Amino acid sequence: MADLKQIARRIFAETLAAIDIPAAMRRKLARAGTRIRCGDEEIDLAGFERILAIAIGKAGFGMASALCDVLAPEFHASGILAIPVAPPRELPGFRTFLAGHPVPNAASLAAGRAALDLLADSNERTLVFFLLSGGGSALCEAPLDPATSLEDIQQLNRVLVTCGAPIDDINAVRKHLSAVKGGRLAAAAPRAMKITLGVTDVPAGRESALASGPTLPDPTVVGDMFRVVEKYNLLSRLPQSIRGKFEKRNAIPETPKADDPAFAHAHFSLLLGMHDLFHHAHRAAEAAGFVTVCDNSTDDWSLTRAADALLERLTELKRQNPGRPACVIADGELSCPVTGDGIGGRNSAFALCCAEKIAGKNIAVLSAGTDGVDGNSPAAGAVADGETLGHAHEARLDPQEYFGRSDSYTFFHSLGDTVETGPTGNNLRDLRILLVE
């Protein structure tokens, strides 16, 4: 009998290796002499006095470094890196901020202010590359109200990311309280030519979810912010300085919309997205001998609902292909409220949720973040199979107890079933691999 857990690990590792930012940047930004093409846009670099780059997110260094390589040697960019870990080397002309994630730190606010300052004197002879990837919402921040403290911003983010709300609802609140989110970073350089490149697997039409959409028109309105706070009963948990704003609804300004002049010379293009993640994972699974389907239907679902749906899809796929091993690949983020003070994140929690459902079956489930980080743990995620529950009982580990205190990392670490890659320098959100023989 094949070791499905090891096969799942291998599929995940091969997928990570195939997602190459420098190669994607060379494809996306094809340069010939002074002209550079990005999607349908062709730009003459010689027409600009300055080229700026603001890289925000977990893939920020890789994206900025690749941009510099594309421009060199005739052209040079300068700018800002807001990233969670120290870069492997310094990039000439760039200021680096080791910002906080998932909760902003002082460097996150410094990065936000530096970005606004950098853009303040831009004009029509300025070309700005915004390089966005996952984690950007926490890594670059500037409160719209300067009186809002770092501690207030940190409390706001903790409340939002642990309340169980989907990312669109969380962003509806963050955008309206920020000077950089919800299109406001683009509005800070209204006359400049702006090119935004994203590394994300958000579905088409929801690109503004990436890093809270600092360079895109905001589809949410102030009313959405009030709705979210009421729906999740958040008001009493917010810091006083922010809570007070909800008592003066008209005092909260609206974010820039599609008709704002700041977007007249702004363009957005995916560098790596959902298709790239699915393509490489699908190829790796089929190369391992599995009939494979990709499923994006569970994005933003609750963890338990997604587990039931994906396991049902796996069972049906196996029924349709008797005698062949089957694989379901899923991506995106799941809603996973924090109910305790343990160590873990939504990926290891998903694997833990599945452990009891697949007990005794020849099934394996791996769930991991392509950034190499799962919640507050040092792992990317975890892997479980039909024997996980039995091994847990032998080790006197109660899955329900660990799940209830949000301690899924500790559970899987005790069994040797965590998936640990270290920070990958990339981020296409989460990948789930479900295998059955």
C-alpha cells in the first residue's frame, strides 16, 4: 500500500518548486530596448524621469529583485520593501522594512508612511510599479486618522482575523480606516503611471482582496464596514479610538471608486495566480499516477463545511474511476475562528478536522500555505491519513481537545506530521491535496 502522506508531501514540494517568480516576471514584463510590455500595455521607459517600486507582501523581495533584473542594466528602480523576514541580500536603491504579520508592527506603519512620502512628489514623468503579494494587509499600514496608535491598529487586526469573517468582510473594515488600503495608495500618486503586479490566487473580480487593494478601486462602501462590525458583534472588542468612529458614521470618508482620476493611468495584472498553482499541482499529482481534478468551490467556506465537501468530491471521483487512485486539489482560504490560545492555523486545523472523518480509510489530506506559514505556528500546515486518529489515541492525544483550543500544530507536531518548509518567499495562498487509493 502506497504511503499517501509522503506522496502528498511530494506533490506539495514539487508545486512549490514550480512556482518561479523571476521566470514569471520575465514573461509578464517582456522588455525590448526602452519598451516594456505588461499585458495589453506597452510603455516606453525612456519617457519617465523616475521609476519607483513599492513591494508589499511575502513575495516582495522576489518580485522586486526580478523587476530589477528585467530593467537592468539600462534602467533602475528605487523604492520600498515591506516584507516579513530579512531578505537574502540588499537591493540597491530600496529601503527595507521588516514588517509584522499577521499583526502589523511599528515597521508596518513606517513602511506605510514611507510609501506615502515616496509617492507625494510623483508626477506624469513617474512610473510606479506596485508589487503585491499575500500578507500585504499587515505588512504595510498607515491609519487614516493619525491619532490612531499602533496598539489600536494591532488590536483591530487581532479582532478581525480571529472573528471568523471571510477576507472580503475583514477588508471592508480595514480599507475604510487606512490611508494606504482600498485604492488610497494609488490616489497618493494621481498623475503617475501605475503598474500593479500581483501574486495571488483570488478569483477573477476579487483582485482588490490582495493586500486590501491599495492600488485598485474599492468595491466596498462605508455601509459594508458597519454591517461587518454588527454581524460579528465586534464593536465592544474594538479599541476605543476606533469604536468612537462608529458613533459618527458620516465622519468616515469613502474610499476611491472606479471613476476616481487616480485610476486613469493605472493597470493591474496577475504575475502568478490560481491557474499557475492549480496547473503545477495538477501536473505533479497526475505524474504520481492519480486521476486529478481541481476545485475552487470552497474558497472562503467554513473549515468543516469545506472538509465535508472536498472529501465527498474525492469519494465521487474515486467512484467514477474504479481501480485508479484519485486526487482532489483545492486552493484558497477557509474561515477558521480562533477559539483558544494554542499554536496553529487554518491549514493544520483543516487537516485535524479531516483526521476523524477519514479514520480507517485509505485517504490522506495535506493542507499547507504556499508562503510556508500557517497561523502562529512555525509550520506551513499538516498532513493526516486514515491512521492518524489511531496514532493519536496511542499517544493519548484528544483531537477534539486540540481543535477546541486552536492547538492543531501541537497535535501534528507530536505525531511528526507537520509540513515545515520555512518562509518560501512566495504566496499563492493555501493548497489542499486530498488523495485516495
